[in-house]
Amino acid sequence: MSDDNDPVDALVVRGLTRRYGKRVVVKNLDLSVKQGDIYGFLGPNGAGKTTAMRCMLGLIARNGGTVKIFGDSNLVRSHAHIGAIIENPVFHGWLSGKENLRLSASYANIPRSERKKAIEEVLERVNLAERARDKVRSYSLGMKQRLAIARALLAKPKLLFLDEPTNGLDPRGVVELREFIGTLATEDGITVFISSHQLSEVEALCNRVGIIHHGELRAEGNVAEMLMSDKPLLDVTASDPGALAAHCTERPDVTVLKAARGVVRVRLDDIDAAMFNAALVQGGFEVSALVPATRSLEDLFLEVTA
Ligand code: ATP
């Protein structure tokens, strides 16, 4: 039963399907985003994320399914509530950041009397006010990305779609953008739908994720709950990591989740840590560390897209 305090549905997608020729690129996709969520939309290259987002935004037609934005399936009305950056944003390089925003404000039907204030506000918000009069061709990639966000914020959206916004940014740029997106949600109350390959960023930023593979939703839910494991995980360091991984793979009572830099991560399916340690020693391994581990979003991603 719904409660008055339940968050409102910001985006509800049901049965979304898109074909290119005979190839079904998005298959019967269901997902839902509540107001206030920062929702991470994940999937390997070619999984269908951009295609699905384009369909949700009505930029390309869908072959089936419904998309409701704040309860409304009417594209024109729902567009009043959304801002989006899909793929690499394009600007007029010979114009300044401010001039580009003036153009966008006129396309976005922002009343003439409100444009100046709206542009100044978004430039301040993305920290570009000082460079607003410089030509966009002189901007760094990070500045262009911030200008794109400023443009998406012009019409004061309630739901923001960001398609791989950290693409090409350096590590500091990635962290700054993550922090900025967090403040859009917490300070401006904007619901964010973001596709990304930066799993550690998504884990730090998003409260919910959906993972798609070959156009199908493979997992969706609250990040913290999805990362909880009902069985213990251990990072094992021992002599001969290759042989250790092979040994563990053959055991019926554990599952090898990954092996990297000499450490083998196992899930204890049907054995406790002490017995497992004893079995390894008995098997001739010199065990130097057995450390309880927590599942990362990367682990989950690799499992569900295997
Ligand atoms: P990435 O993470 O690499 O950006 P993605 O998950 O966003 O990938 P899409 O760009 O949606 O994936 O592509 C999904 C599939 O649809 C791919 O196989 C791609 O080749 C195909 N595709 C995308 N656009 C078109 C198009 N215009 N015509 C034909 N096929 C297309």
C-alpha cells in the first residue's frame, strides 16, 4: 500500500524495447527512479544504455513500452521537468560560454525577461562565471562538461539525465564532478539518472543502480543492499596465487570471485574461515593473510554481466 510519505516516481520505464534493423538493442526494459534518487545506469560497452536513454527522452522512437516522467507519459509536458546531457555536448566554439547559454535559453523557451538571471545563476552554480566571456573553444574538457551541465540546468529541471559525464575527465575532474552532482541532489533537490563506467564513482555517488547487459535489466536496487553478501567473503594471500586460484576454483565449498595482484577473493559457500584456512595449509599453501572482504560494485557488475 502506498503511503503519503512515499517518494514520488520520477521516472518509470516499462517494457521499453528498441530495435535497429533486426537486432533488439533494448529488450523489454523495466526500471524505476524515485524523486531524490541518484540512480546509476550501468552496463558494458554496447549494452544499450545510450539507446535506452535516448528512448526515455524521446530523442529516438521506441518499438514498444512506456516511459513516464513524474507520472506523465506526454513527452512535451514531461520535458518541462527534465534536463539532459547525452553523449558529447556540442557548443559553438567561437562563441563565449555565456553566448552559448543565451542561444540555449532562447531554444528552451525561457521568457526573455528571465534569461539574464537564469544564465548568471547557472554559471555561478557550475563555477564558470569568471570564464563566461571566454570563447568555448578555449575551454578545457572539464569546463565544457560544466557548461553542458549549466545548459541542462537552465530550465530548472527536476530530473537530470547524464550520459557518461565523466568521459575523458582527469581523476580530479572526476571527483569534482561527482561532488558537484551530489550537491545537485542534496542542495537543489534534483533527481539524477546517470550512466557511467566509473564504478567506484557510482558506488560513492548513487543510492540506486540498474545494470543492463545485452539490452536487458540484470539487476536493480539499493546499492548498499545489493552489495551485502549473505555469505562471507575473504581475500586470501598465499604462496603461488595461480595454484591457489586453481585450487579454490575446484573446491565445491567456495566460489572464486576474482584474483588480482596475488590476492584471491573467495566466497565461502559451505565452509567457515578456520576450516578453509586449515584446508589450504593441508593442501600445501603457505597462507600469509586471510582478510574479510566486502563486495564492491565492480564485483557485482562483473557477476551480473558475466
Ligand atoms: P557504451 O557504454 O559503449 O556507450 P551503450 O551501452 O551506451 O554503450 P549503445 O550506444 O546504446 O550502448 O549501443 C547499443 C547497441 O546498439 C550497440 O550494439 C550499437 O552498435 C547499436 N546501435 C546504437 N546506435 C545505433 C544506430 N544508430 N544504428 C544501428 N545500431 C546502433
